[in-house]
Amino acid sequence: MLKVVIRADASSHIGSGHIMRCLVLADRLKLDGHDVLFATRPQSGDLVTYIKQRGFSIYELQQPADWLVPISTADYAAWLQVTEYDDAQEFASAFDSPDLVITDHYGIGAQWHELVKKTYNCKIIAIDDLVREHAADLIIDQTLLREPSEYHLLNSKATVLTGTQYAIINTHFSHRHSSQLIALNTLSNTPRLLLSMGGIDTPNATLHVLNVLKKSVNPPITTVLLSPKAPHYKSVTEFAMKHSAWLTHIDFVDDMATLMCEHDIAIGAPGSTSWERACVGLPSIVIALADNQKTICKNLETVGAAISVELEAISTTLMKAYEQLIADYSKMRTINLQLCDGQGVKRIMKHITQLFNGSLTLRLATKLDIEQVYAWQCKPETRRYALNKDVPSLTEHRAWMTKKLTSKNDYFYIIELTNSTDEKTTPVGVVRLDMTAVNTYTISIFIAPEHFGKGVAKLVLKQVDILHPTKIIHAVVLKENTASQALFSRAGYKRINEEQFTRQPVE
């Protein structure tokens, strides 16, 4: 189990998108058995209550003496409300040795990462869209047409994941994707339109769009999604009540995928929502509300998945874009479904696993390993908690291990660590899976004494989960071996009695 802290904010200036996509990743981390905590700075328009409602604890950073107001949509330094250094300092004094820190904040970059990594000696993941410098181990940028090479000049040591294949969207969308692939690709005479300009919509693009749509002879059947936290919420709700014949307003929805599938087309802000719309085949008009969103709009239009309309030109160009959207519906729907399959989080989780287990591998043992394994077996530290305390002779060991190596039912692995500097591989222990029944195994682990206390066994159990997710695995651990008992408990093994644990198949 990893201790994970996610540093992200939401506010009336920032919007809600960073927190919402982090919640998707947090859900998956939690599902996989990791301990996830959010660190956020409470402020106007935050999502502190909602994060708690989603089942996550929050560390609330201090509120500043004087609140900063960003001078533009690109004034990312003001988003933090304090300096990057001060934010990092506060964060670095708040937690008990997290294993992984995830940042999703345009006000946080390399300086913050370096200070936090120096303090905690942790892994860092940066979720970003801006192509800038980070001191992170893994960078995720889900922007369409983004290439890893764009980051490499400033981030030569980081693993970089780019493009919509790594889009961080709810599993509801991946579940809907396959059904949408075979759904009818036709449009009714009165299209159903979903209008969603984000949780805040500071410039009130929502109302500007609605004022254009109402002038149509046959307005689309429209659902507008806008949070009560939005500064122009009242004006939109009043408009919706006046035009209820074709317009419905909703504050919030838990299942965005289902809502999208109930509509034919969309008008909305770019960002993560763009990949959600693509995943369920929802052609759209996109309107950038901030400078950093303009690249997404351009790229969506380049591939034919959306039509871009400038915020300042809604009144003059929106209707023409709407007519084009209707005319090109079938083609655009197909393109959208090809852009995103909704499996981004699953792919990211594999990389997170590699981030921690990348230096550790399990290779099947050979006869060349017999003497090395015997040397470990003879160590007093190895025998201390062994079920059989007697040290075998070399002849007995050789016969036993030869038999194990030829078994078609058992697995005998050598644990190896690879030095990232010189790529030298060092054997550091053994893990065995001995079959006791159909699809059922007993696990045995021992580590070379010189590698005790380095977290090797924890990584081994994670690797076993990856290699053998469908197996039922039992462990027998002497009650006096408290460290190993804690290890198996933290790894998700259920205690059967004071010395026996079991792990059911993992998803």
C-alpha cells in the first residue's frame, strides 16, 4: 500500500477541473488499496466539502492574510495564493513520509517538486498541460496531439505520458464507449444538446450561448449544467425558467457519462470534458475560457472532432458553427469515438506500478541459482522465522531445488534489483508460489539479510499481484514475525488466524 498525497486546488478563479480529474485518479488508487489524502487550500469556490463527500480526507493548507486576485487567466502564480516556495514549505512539514505525491496545479513546478522530494524522498507525479519544467518522476499531459518530446528538453529524467490515451476520466465513460461504438449514427430533426461550460464559467459564456440559441426558429432540446458555485448561476437559472419549453437546467450530476449519452451534441469548454465527450462520441462546439485551453480547441478542430468558437465571437459565429455541427454530425461522431477509449487511468496505474517496482524484477530461477539460494538459506537471519529451522545440507538443497525447478505447477522466482545508474542487476532474494490446490498457492519470501529494511518484500508482493492476479494466494507467517505479519496485512491479505493470511484474486 502506498501513502499518496494529491496537491490540487479549486476556486472561482481556477475552476473545478483539476480537482475533478484528481478525484478520478484517487478513486482508482483507493480501489487498488492505497491510502489517498488531498492537500488543498480552502478558498472561494473550492471543492473541500465535495472531496470529503467522495470519501477522502483533506489536509487544509493555511489561508493567506490577503487574498490574491489573478490579473489574467494565465496568472498561475496567483492561483496558489502564496509563493511556490512557501506552499512547498508548508506541504513539506505536514505529512508523515508519503510514498507518492501527485500535483495538478499550474502554480506548482520544479521548485516545489525539488523541495518536497528532498524532504520526503518520495516519488512525484505532475499532471500538467503547459509543457514546462518539473522535477517529477512521471509527467502526464492528456492534451490531444501532444508529444513526449515537447517535455524532454526540460525534463530529461522524467517518464512522460502524453495524448488522449492517458485521459483521466471516470470509468463510467470506458463502460459506455463500447456500446456507443455500435449505437445508431443518426441525428433527429430536433437534436438534444448538452451545454456545459465548466463548474465556474466566470465570463458567463453559458448565458451568451443561450441567448443565441433562443433566436433559432427551432432551438435544440437543451440541458444546461451549471453549479451553484458559479458567479452567474442566478442569471442562468432565471433564463432556464423563462424558456422551459426547450431548456432544462441541472446543478450537478454524479454520472456524467449517462448524461452525455442522453444527448446528441454538446457545447462546452475544453479540458478533461473534451475527452469525456470524445469517449462517448459526442460531437461538440468548444469555447476556450482561458488561454491554456486554446491549444485544445485548435487540436480538436484540426482532427475534426469539434468546432471551435471564440468567446468574444459567440453572438456572431455560434449559429454558423451549430449548423456545421449538425451537417457533419456522423463524421464527427466517428472521429470522437476514435480519439479516446476511456482506459487512460488503467494505463497510468501500470506506470505508477512501474515507478515503484521498475528497479525490481522477478525472473524464473535456473540451476545456476542453486548455490546462491543455498547461501541465503544458511544465513541465521533467514532461518530465524522459517517454518523449518533446520539448515539442509547442500546435497539436500540441490535435490529439493532441482525438483522445484522442474515442477509445472509451482513458480520459483529470483528477486533482482537493477541499479538505475549502471543498469547492473543484483539478486536479493527468493519468492516461491507452491500450488496447494487448483488456482491456489502458498507464497514464501526471503530476502538477503543485507537488503533487509529496504522495502523489497513490499515491492515483491505488488509484483506478484501483477504477475498472478487471478490466483488465490495463502501465506503462513509465525506470530512472532510481526514485521511480516504487518507486511501481508498492508498488502491486502486477509488474516485467517494468528499465523495465516489469504489474498483473493485481484481485479
